[in-house]
Amino acid sequence: MPQLADQWRLLAPDFPGCGYSDTPNDFRSTFAGYADVLYAFLTKLGVQRCVVWLHDFGSQSGLRLAISHPELIAGLIIQNGDIYEDQLVHPDRPRRAALADLRDARAERSRRA
């Protein structure tokens, strides 16, 4: 971060239950819950537009932030972002079938390209 600090305003929030932060009893420990925390953090600091650097499980939280508040996001940098299988499919649908459909759709797009 120091290499970027001479040209950019850098903010590094400490999420609930991570680093030095406790987890409040009423905190929703979900990707959406972390996205809400990030939105509140940026809003409190008066950030109107930003590029968000997403890493590991933060990628899912940041993507949810971008989907729910696209006006806030100028860009995303995603490093080592994970894909969580349970986030890809509806809970009532068998995962294997849903993942097979995703693979088939990707293969079809590749054939067309």
C-alpha cells in the first residue's frame, strides 16, 4: 500500500471478526453482511466513487457491493478471488445439475467465440 499512497487515498477497513475487530452479536456473518459493512464504512467517510481492491473472501463481499451500489464503483481489482459453490446456485436446486448447466453454458460460449 505505501507504493500507492503518494497518488491515491487508500482505505483498509478491518472487517468484523477479522484483524483487530470483534464480531458484534447481531452481525450477519455472510458476504452480504460484509458488503453492508463496507458500504457503511465508505458512506461514513464520504466516499462517492472508488476502485475497490478485493482479495480472497472479500471478493464476494465486494462484488455484492458493486451489484447493489454500482454508482459507487469506478472499478474492481480482484486478487485471489474465490468462487463459493453454494453462492452459485439456488438452494432448492441440486448443485451438481446447476454446475453442469454452468459448464455447458461456458462450453457453448467457447464454441461460438
